[in-house]
Amino acid sequence: MGNRLSKLYTRTGDDGTSGLSGGERIPKNHERMNAMGTVDELNSVIGLLICKLQDTELESMFTAIQHDLFNIGGEISMPGQSFIQQEKITGLEQQIDQFNESVEPLKDFILPGGSEAASVCHMARSIARRAERDVVTLHHLEPVCDTTRQYLNRLSDLLFVVARIINQRLGHDDVLWKKELA
């Protein structure tokens, strides 16, 4: 495969626009660009999370998720395309169920924290929720595939339970929200 990115700066965005995969140019603050940017931010934070883990099972799972997120970014960049299949959502749901069986049932709300890796996982969860909101905002203007929106929704749920799994595996307790301190 040849060099796809032979030049990192093109100056074509100096006018406040960005190019989509099909060649169309749109304003950098367009909802499509916001959604792509938030998905990219989420992917970056998951990369940071992988660096904080010492758990090959979770590292492998998150690397696969990074590939899915890259595909979602590509899908958003190519209006009308769909790269996330229903099986991906089913896979996330199965992971959620499997991990959720391994942790104590929640009786209280939890706060992000416990360990550094779990905190980064919670950060990824909150960015996943924002990515979902940005994609839904875009969807109100131009259709976005249902499975993409569903994937981001399930991913935020997975990140929540994995943060708990990380704390459990590292021997840290969940940080419980205490009403009396509010």
C-alpha cells in the first residue's frame, strides 16, 4: 500500500472548512465535524486507557473497540455509509452482561475514581455519552445509521461496568456517592 498521507498539512482547512471522504467541504464547526471529533477524542482516551491497563483481556477488547470507533469516524465522514453491524452491538451487550455478573450489585451511585485506570475509563464513558449526543444531534439534521447510535450507547454502558471491573481486579473499592456529603 502506498503512502496515503504523504503530506500532513494541506492548507485547505485554512478557510475554516474540512473535507469529507467524498471530497465535499463543510465548515469545521458543522455537526458532522463535531461528531467525528468527539468520536476521535473518545478513541484517543481509550488509547490512554489501554496504556494504563496491565490486563491483556481488557487491552484486546479495547483495541477492537478502537477499530470500531475508527470505522464510526469513517462512517460519519461518508454520509450514507454504514460500517457497524448489529453483531457489534450484540457483542457489547454480551460483554456488559458477562462483566456485570462479576461485580457486586449496585446499591448506591458511584463516583469516578478508585484507581487511575478506572478513572480514565470513566472519562472515556463520559466522552462516549457526549459522542452519542453529538451523533444524535447530527441525526436530527441528516440520517446516521441506527447501529452507530446504538453502538455508542452500549459502549458507554460497557465502559461503566469495565471501570468497576478494573477497580475490582486492582483491589480498589468503588467510590460511593454519599448523599450526606452533597
